[in-house]
Amino acid sequence: MDLSLFNPAFAQPAGSPIRELFPYLGRPGMLSLAGGYPSPALFDAEGLRAAAAAALADPAGTLQYGATEGTPALREALAGLSRQRGLAADAGDILVTTGSQQGFDLLLRVLLQPGDVVLVESPTYPAVLQALTLAGVQALPVPMDRDGLRVDAIEPLLAGLPPGRRPRLLYTVPSYSNPRGSRMPQARRAALVALAVRHRFLIVEDDPYGELRFDAEASPGAQAGVGPAAVGPVGADGSARASRHADPAAAAITPLHALGHALCGPVDNPVIHLSSLSKTVAPALRIGWMLASEPLRRRCAIAKQTVDLCTSPLSQAVAAHYLASGRYAPTVEAARQAYARRARVLTDGLRALPGDALQVEPPRGGMFLWLEDDGGAGAAGRRPSTSTPTPTPDPRRLFDAAVAEGVLFVPGAAFHVTPPSGLCLRLSFAALDEAALGEAVQRLARAWARALEP
Ligand code: PMP
């Protein structure tokens, strides 16, 4: 095949570093801490079966093409869900997307050209780096710490850029980031939105994990003293539909989009909010959504017309019936509790690994734990400075030893624009139960020891 006929961006394409781990997954007995897969044990198959039956009871409505923006029932339900998360939204503000991944792709098409610059938190979600590379857009990393994106690092970075290289967009996962599991505190969120307004760039707030919080303080309704279980069916009963305004008892950790709305109003809000049912209901539904100001949302809908005409109306109907059934809140609550327990098992197990400068960040939500040898820059290591320093393994040797021991993780390089110098890796605690996680940690400890052998 004559590759010179191809788009040069695809002449030497690099596949997703995570998807390239798939061949290892098929090995008998392999325990994977690698993928961002929700736990299959937590899928509400019974509830989804009922929702699918209800959807198919209306074949003329669900087996036909649908509006590009999404079906009215699902847009209504997702607007209700958004309000419970503290966002200002009504059905007309929602663009349904085929996974939140498509939301980012549409934004790329509408907002960016080859040669543009985008700020990305670092480490970040690899599919975003891949999408930017394929679009010929330069990703400029902004460092993170345990509290997420370091907003204080942005202005010095901007000051060092030549005119004409000003970034037009910043990408962040402020709530339980992929891969760090970090959650940006309120003050930092406000500072970020104010900075975007001052320096005229847009913010993509990617939020597939926001509902998977482990601590009560960040729960919707926490300030009003009501738990997440009090959140009822969304949309169908009209209860969350009455006003466009965010539920006043909603999230103590405010979405960036809500802060942008408060600061600039609905049209000039610099924040675009992407979310998804993949991590809370099922990735196979491929239901995501975008909340963005009207001029941008309309253009994204036009871009979507050329991409897939519409998100599967059958899938949208299943999702809408499911959200109306009242089963969503208990399903999310069960996921929160299971993931919180699993995160604890993994965190405690990893703390036993040797390494003075090894930082094990206990996640406060989401699906991921980030392990990093920061050379002592973090909390000054975990041992008194008088003890003998213990090295951490070479990343490649650790990966090979882990595969040999039967445990898989994602090497940290996958999440960086430029490869990191020290050891870092992402471990997902979502898909394995506690017993399997305990075994995976033991395998990792053996691999660790093996990789340190001379
Ligand atoms: N954003 C982030 C940060 C993710 O981790 C993922 C899934 N791994 C996505 C977006 C894509 O999710 P979806 O299934 O909704 O396309």
C-alpha cells in the first residue's frame, strides 16, 4: 500500500498505549490492574434488562435514526442528573455524545487546527494525548500534585510562550483524575476558571469519575445533610426538571462548569463539561454528554452530523429508561462503596513496597491509584532520613517482571507528553474484587523484588 497517499498523521501511527497491553490480558491467570474497566460484578444487569425491554417496546422510536443532539427523554434525564451534580442545565443544553470520548473529538474538530497549542494536566488521560497528536496539535504539559493540576504553574508557562503560541484550550479531569486519582480543591478550581477568563482560553472539564467519590464531604447534598441515596429517579418523574438552576444542595466540590457559569453566565462560560455513563452504568451503552455554551454546542452538533449522525437511539432509550427507573442512585452508591474498599486494600498493600521516595497516593474517588518515585520531592519519602535508602526498580524491568508474575499495570510513560525520568505507574482497583487485589499486590511485590535483583 502506498502510505504517501495517507494523511501524514497516520503514516507512522502509534496506537493507544493502554490498548496495546490487551495481548497480555489473554494470558491464563493474569490479574489486570491496567484497564479503566468498571467492575463487571457491579453492572446492574437486571435493571438494564428491564430498561432494554421498555426501550424495545417502542420499536418505531428506538430502531430509527434520531436527532443528532440526542433524544428528548435522555437529554431531559441527563439535565436532571447534571443539576444534581451542581450544574446549571436544562434538556436543551445537553448534547448527547457516543461516549465522552466523542465529546473531546468533536471539540477538537470545532476548536482546533494543526499547529495549535493545548494545555494538558500531566500526567493525563492517554487517549487525549493520542487525539491531539493525530490532529497535529501540540500538547503542553502542566504539572500536577496531589491536589490535581497546579494552577500556579500556568501563568509562568504562558509567560514563556511566544506570541501566536497562546493555548486556546486546557484539558483537565478535576475530579478523580485519570491517572492520578486526584481531586482539585475548591479554591484551586475557582483560581483556574478565573485564569481562563483572564488569559482567554477554554477549559475542557472531563468528568467521567465525579460521582465515584469515597468521602461524604464531597457528596451532592452533603451541605444540606442528605446522602447520595436520597437522590431519586432522574427526569421521568419531573422532580429534577422544574428549573434550569443547579440544585442548591448539590456538590460541595463544585464542577468547573458551574463556576464558569457563575462568573461569566451561560453564553460566555469558558468551561465545557463532558461526562459519561460508562463508569457508573456501563461503558457498552456508549452514552456520554456535553454541556457547553450554545454557539459551541451547536457547532459540535454539526460536527457530529458528519461523524455518526446520531448516538444509537436504542442505547439512548435504554439509558433514559434506566435513569428513570430509580436504580441509578443505588447502583452508583454500591460502586462507590465497593471501589472505596478496593482502593483501601490496594493502598495498604502497596505501602509495604520498599522505596524511600515512593509516593502512594490514597485515592479519594474514581478508579485509579498513582504510584510514583518522585525522588523525595513529595512528602520527603516514607522513612526517616537516617535509614538506608532503598532504590525503586527500573520501569521496564518492573513491567517485564510483573507480566512474568501474572499482574498487569500501565507504565507511567503512557500518561506523559515527554517520558518521565523516574518510576511511575497507574493501578486500577475497580475491576478486581478484594481477594484478587490482595493477590495482585503480592505478585507485584514479588515482581518488585525480582526487578531489583542485580
Ligand atoms: N475521559 C477519561 C478521563 C476517561 O478515563 C475515559 C475512559 N477511560 C473517557 C474519557 C472515555 O469514556 P467514554 O467511555 O465515555 O467514552
